[in-house]
Amino acid sequence: RLAKELGIELEVKQSNVEGELVNLIQNALKKKFNGLLINPAAYTHTSVAIRDAILATKLPAVEVHISNIYKREEFRHKSLTAPACVGQITGFGQDSYKLGLLALSSIII
């Protein structure tokens, strides 16, 4: 609903498979996307492949997390993917997606 209000066409995808996520990110260029809103979940802390895919697109990306990863276990405090993004929204529950979309829209519109 928020995307519609902002005049943004939004495509939502979900996968638990790292390679599929990399493919989705890489396909963003073919589909002529203007940006990425991504919740890499546990891959945040482990996936160089997702980080590299985000960087390769050269698209502005916002990383979002439902929980505050900095209030969780110590190993979750390090994000491999956040440095490939223009920013990170964390800890606002489902509203993290709305806040991330607002942040991304301020860059791409």
C-alpha cells in the first residue's frame, strides 16, 4: 500500500536459498529496477555472495531487519551486507519494511 502511495512499483520475492537470492539481486538490473530493499536474514552475517551481488548491481540498497540485530547475540552484530547498502533499518518489527521503503524512495525518486 505504501509503495502505491509513493508511486513506486514494488516486486516482492522471498527465498531461503542463498543462490536464489543472489540470482534475484542480479536480475534487478535486467528488470531495470531503481533500487533494492533487502532483508538478508541470517545471511546478513555470513554471505559474501549476497554482499557481492548487491555491490555488482550498483543500485542503491537498504537493508532491513524486523528485530534489532544489535540487541541479539554478539555474532549478529556484524553485517557483511550493510556496507554494500546505503543504509540499514533494524528493530522496528514489520514497520522496518515501511521505513526502509521510505528511505529508499527518498533516494530513487
